[in-house]
Amino acid sequence: MKKILVPLHVSGLWIPFKSRDLVETGSYGAGLNLDLYVEAYAEIGECGIYLNNMRVLEEQSGRICRDSGLSILVRAQSPVGLGKGFGVSASLLIAHALAAFHARRLPSLKALQEAHVVEVEYSTGLGDVLSEYTGGFALRLKPGAPGIGLAHRVLLHEKPLLVVAELPWSEPTGRMLSRISSGLYEEAYTFFRRVVETEDLADFFHYSQVFTRRIFDYKPVDDLLKKARGVISYYLKKAALIVWVERESASNVVELLEERGLKVFKSTISDRGVTVDNTSESPEKGKPAYKGKTG
């Protein structure tokens, strides 16, 4: 049985790039891979993906089984849900494609490209596969799948303490992208180039918030966090709220968000991208997803 860990990824800046070839379609941008993971177990058998004991992404999993020539069943646990802005669909498709292609002794690069193409084709993401494969604070310098696109993992001087919250709403990626104007994307590309030049986490948070304020409703978040001490910065993508906090204030911020009934985690930026191991373990029903060292 294969055990696959994939970090959750929350973009702060994204600028779509379309090509006739889906492997070249993707996005420029920047995002954080969190020390929060989709933990997936795969075995030959039924074709499908189960997330937190619910069947999901049926068409996408069927496509991967057909393309790989092998039926693979993936059972995965995630601390957050689909459609929330954490790149969960990409994590699941990476796990499914890697398990199927590995079982056939096919190259892992082809598996990652398969996951990317399926994400693009079904309008569930553009840059998450490349970013999650890269890990860390990822800058997407060239759009496309792994092996075609290019992402750089910034080596930070110090890892931040993050408070991560899942807000109580969701939105399909295609609908979200349809609301963003070409003019806003031009501004976002300028912001992205500045972050690439400086590799400064503070710049990333600043420009991510400036960009996403034009897309999402920040008022509930602003009203809540203005009461919090020790908040350095924050940004929002869909229902994914990423708050950079001073260490001595982290517990207070967690408590403040939990009082509103939100699902909250202490986290940081991941040290790694995707990992695959052979295991004799089997996934336990109801077992919580792996939340990294700080979760």
C-alpha cells in the first residue's frame, strides 16, 4: 500500500495563462504550502477517491484510472474540505495519479502532469499541482505542469507561525476566476514581480491582501481580527484565512477564531512538497488528518 502526503496550498497571487496544450496552461503566482497535509492511502482495486469517508471527484478519478490503465482506490484524510481554497482537489489528484502510475512502474513526472491536466480540464485549479509538488513558499515563475512549468521554493531566514482558519463558505474555482477582470490581473502581475524580486514574506502578505480584497469579502475577517493582538498580517482566498502572528499571541488568536465556531489550526510553512512511502498501515476510519508539527 502507498502512503502519500501532500501539503495544502493557499495562493495569494495568481495570474492565469492559457495554452492550447493543457500541460502548458497554468498560472503565474505565489502561495504558501502549509504544514497541513492531505494524507492518502492507495491500493489496487476499485477506482475512486474517498475524502474523509465521502466519495469525491468521481469523473476525475475515472479519467486517471483510464489513462493509467489501472484501477486504484485512494482513501484520504484532510483537515479541511474541498472548494475552500486550500488546494485539496490538487492534493487528491496528485495522490491518485502517483499511486496509479507508480503501480504501473511509470514515471512520477508523467503522474504529476496527469494530475495537473485533469485539474485544468475540470476547472478545479491552475497552479496548485506545481506548487504542492514544490513545497514551501512557492513562486510560480512559469505556468504549467511539473516538468513544463517552473516554481521556486523560497528559502526563508525564519519560518513564520501561522494561524489557519476554514471559514464557513465555499466557491467553485471556475466561478471565482470568472469574477476577476483582466485589469486586476495586470495589477496582480505587477505585485507578483515585486514579490519575486524581494522574496520577502511581508511583501507577499501585503500584496496578496491588496489583490484578494478586490475579490473576496474581508469585512467579517477585518471585524474579527481588529480585536486580536499580535497579528502581523493576513490574507484570504475563498474560505482559507491565513494569519501571520507573533508567537506569544498565537493561542489568543486561535481562541478568538474558535469562539466564532471556525475550524482553526496552528501551522507554519511546509519544509517539503509531495512524499510517497510504502507502508503496511491501513487508514483508520475517522482518523484525523496529519497536521504537521505545529498543528
